[in-house]
Amino acid sequence: MKPAIGLLAALAASIGGAAAFDVNCNSNYASYYGQNSARNQKALGEYCKDATEDVIVLAFMNGFPNILLNFANACETTFEGSSLLHCPDMAKDIKYCQSQGKAVILSMGGASGAYGFSGDSDAIAFADTVWNMFFKGKAEQRPFDDAVLDGIDLDIEGGSGAGYPAFINQLRTHFASDSSKKYYIAAAPQCPFPDSYLGTTLNSAWFDMVYVQFYNNYCGVNAYPTWFNFGDWDNWAKTKSINKDVKVFIGVPGSPSAASSGYVDGATLTSIYNSVRSKYSSLGGIMTWDCAIFNLDVYLDLNLYKLGTVQHNQYFHHHQYHYTQGCNGQKFAICNSGSWYTGSCPPGTSCYLNGNAAVCDWPNGRSTDACAVSGGGAALSKRQDFAKVSLITRPNLRPKPANAKGSRPTRVEFVAGDIVDNKYSMVVKIQSNKSAFTGNWSIAFTLPDGQTVDSTSRGAASTGDKSVTIKSDPSSEEAKNMAAIFKITGTFTGNYALPDT
């Protein structure tokens, strides 16, 4: 799966048939499979017919050390007398994917489920179990029969950080006992550095790949270049990581509906990728969430690019619009389909180029470049209306933690998302620092002056003078979760600020 088919179009031609996955490349593509996000998930083997796929991450083992597997419609059968999934069809597809040069790894964790270790001894014992059930060991019940996976991914979004380094070290001891193949350890931290749940583990255990989730956060690809923080992760890779050759992936949602925030179109993602590749040697490629939802995405219409090389796109032959954007101090200009749209930024702000967009923002110490231009007449994207300048007034994009009431250690974060004119969208994240919680949750906060909430993507919101309370709908949140992520939208006057908590 490719975040923009355009990013990978020529990769298939370059690798030919079943070229083996090379972890040292900076043009690899990893995608998650198993959660049927778009309700049209195909058999695993169907996604491996694409020659540009490199890594398939099976999601999830969302319960451990008491093993719970969930692959949605991909596997719904269990061993007789057991709740453990038995997936013979997936086993066949795993072998097929591997025959096509793909690495297939199993992801542990996720937002839903109940997982975590009590300590090192618990983690070490579970590493032995995982080796026996999914790799070259032996177990009476193996979910994928005799298929041998290529590695493990840690997508830890809740609970404590206890035991994970010991788990990895023990698993790598088993890996070293089998010289017949290469095994991989991966992780999927969120982009704020250091990651709240994996930060210590990332500094003390071996990782081959890190799929940083540059979405649902202030530092996502949609915040490029102002808050996008790949540089922090590159610095970690070179100075803190045990494996100084670890590869860092740009993790993105495969469509607007795949995440609360962080989606960008194919052309924008290609521009970001090329910029990162030119600056940071730790880049490993792109990760997308997830296979099913990605294949419904408009990226299928944006078949523009190979990695780093602009390709001709027949789709746009009769649909392309040419536009150029420029900034000069407080002034901006956008040429769209032969017509110029000009204007001035609000007092105190200046014009900056943010990817392919001209944005009015507060300087925050940045200098302005006179006559900076993006586009140069190139066909940057499909447009059917005039480009619109976002008027951003003092956005506070840093996460703001809040303490949960009661004895459960929990963290709540408000993360500003898109701000256009006087409208905002904000990602709210509730995460358990200890164990999974049920579908019953609520969050209350006070809004700054001039702000209102008009909708929420999850639960029901009630508002007072300045207070807002959002309660979950238990009927739609039956499973235990390690985290709840949702979006609220509203309007504001004056300067935007995150809610008081």
C-alpha cells in the first residue's frame, strides 16, 4: 500500500518481480492490515500482488500476555474449545506475500484491547510464547500454522512501559538462533518526542524500523514545515537509538477518514517526502494506515509520482489546473488557472509558504523571504476552485496535558488541528497510563473566551457558558480501550488558544 500511488509508481518497475525487502533502503513502504477500516478489506494475499509493497503489518495482537488477536473479517475462526484465532487462510497468504519479497510482521498493541507486562519476568516468558506461536518455535496451537512471521511491531498506546526492553531482548535471542532468515523489530510511536509510552524502550532496546505516526497530533504532516518534527526522530536515531542504522518511516493516514487529523494529499506528501529524504539519512520510507481504507482514497486518482521523481499523469491530462503561490512580507499572491488572487495578511502576521499553501502566520522568530514562490506553473494538484489562504491567529499547537479524576492514571491532551478563517478542528486524546478502560468515559473542560464547540466525532457534547462535557456512547464503544481519540470542531473570535483544563 502506498500513501500516494504517485510516490511509488515507478518503484514496481524498478524492482521487477519478487525483490526481497531491504530494510536499509529509504524508499520502503509499510502498511497495516487487519482492521477492515473501510469495511471492504480483501484477503491479505490480494494486497501483496502489488510489487511496490515492502512490509505488511498485521494488526493486531491487542491482548497480551493473555493473547487476544483481532484481524476483523480476515480471520474469524478459533481453535476448538479456545478463544484463540486460527487463521489458515491468512497463513497461506503470509507465505504468498513472503514469496513476493514482502516482510510480514505482527503488531502488538493498538488503541483497543488490554495489554501490558507486570515486569521483566512476565515479558521474557511472553517472548518465549511469541517465538513458539508465531516464529520458528513449536506450540500446540499456532494461529498461522506453519507460517513463520518476519518480525514484531510495538504499537503501544496505553498501559505502562514495564517489560518491553526485556521482551525485545529475549525475542532477539530467539531470532539469533535461526540463521535461515532475517527478523525485524519495529515500533509505531506517536510523533511528539519522546513518545509517552515507548520513549524509554526506544532508548534501551534494539529496533530496525520505527513507524512514527505523523497524524492525530500537532507534529503531523499536515503541520509541515512549522511543527512537523522528523528532525527530532532523526536525531534520536543517530544519537540515542541502540541501533544507529534504525530506519524512521513517515507514518500517514491513507485517507481523510483514516485519522482525526493529519491527512495530506499525494502531491503534498511527495513534497514532504522529498524534503525529508534530502535532509535526513535515517529515512526508511512511508507507512500508511491502513490497507483497506487506503484503497478507497483519492490517492488512487493522484498517480503523480515515483519516489522523488515527478511522473506524467494521464489522469490529469484534461483536468489539471496550474497555479503558483508567492509571499512578500505581509502580502501574498496566488495564481490559479491564469487568474491572480492577491491580498495582505492581518496586522502582526506575515506570509509563509507551507508546502503548497501560502499561509498567514505569526513570525515566532522566523524571517520572511521576499518573493518566495512555490509551484512555478507546475501542475500541483487537481483544483476546481480558487486557492484559499488560511488566516491563522496565534495557534497553540503544543499538546496540553490534563489529569484525570479518580485513581486511574490517565492523560488527556488537546492538540490543535486545522485552523481556517475563524473555524478550528482539534484532536482530543484520552490515554490510559496503566490499563485498558471500558467504553464509558467523559471529559469536561473550559473553553477560552470567544470559542464554541459545534460538533464532535465521538460521543455527545453538552455545553454551558464556557464549559463543555463530552460523554461516550457505551453502545458504540463496547470493547476496552487503551486510548480514545476524537475530534471536536468549532469557531472562535480573536486569537485561538487550546482549552483550559
